[in-house]
Amino acid sequence: MATTYSVDPGDPDATYLSFWRERHLCTLTTPRPDGSPHVVPVGVTYDPEARLARVIANKASTKVANVLAAGPAGARVAVCQVDGRRWATLEGRAYVRTDPGRVAEAERRYAERYERVPSPNPSRVVIEIELERAMGRGRGRRSRG
């Protein structure tokens, strides 16, 4: 039976990490300025060593506008992926990064996970999510707390 469990986003168990390395479409939930959730499909990469999730995006997108509207403290967001009864969610504070090196790293990780190089986009930015929480349902250890 599948068990819902929490993990340290900087030290996930092998099963949780393996699931995030599989090719899955994900969702990103950002807060609109009125507080309501904006949920869109995205590709996400997970970097537990840096405690980051990354989403490449066009700087004119609504998701980017929502993150920017939150101000310098960042926006509280979540990314999630589902495969049947298995699911995994990462939560944290999101920031829009325009530094070409950070964008290139996000593109590299996207190409690795999704097995295709993203098309060129001079308006591309990366939403970096500084991870605070991780949880999921599937095989893996259960932690208490």
C-alpha cells in the first residue's frame, strides 16, 4: 500500500529522487495578486544538493508575473507531478532569475530530464524555487514530524 510521507528536500530517499528523475509533466502553482491559485503545466527539474527546483519560462508569462508580484521576499509556490497513485510535491519560495548562467543551467537540466533541448528563446528566464518542504505518496520511507 502506498504511504504519504515527508522528506527533507535536501536529502531525499532514493525512491523519491528516482521519481523526480523520471520524465513527467508537472504543475506549478503560483499565487495571483488576489491570492487565488494559478496552476499551469510545466517541466520541472529537482536539484536536492542545491535545495532548488527550476522551471524555465518566458519572462512575459503569467507565472513569472505572479512570482514577481510577490516582491523581494519571493512567492510561496508548489510544483507537483503525478503518475497513477504516485505523486510528489516540492514547496518553497520562488524567485525569477535572469542571469544567463542560471538560465543556461536550468536549460541543461531540463534537456537532461526531458531528453530534449528547449527551443531557443531570448526572453527565457528561470523560476528558481528555494525548497522548504517535500512530500509524496508512493514507495519510500516514512518520516515523522
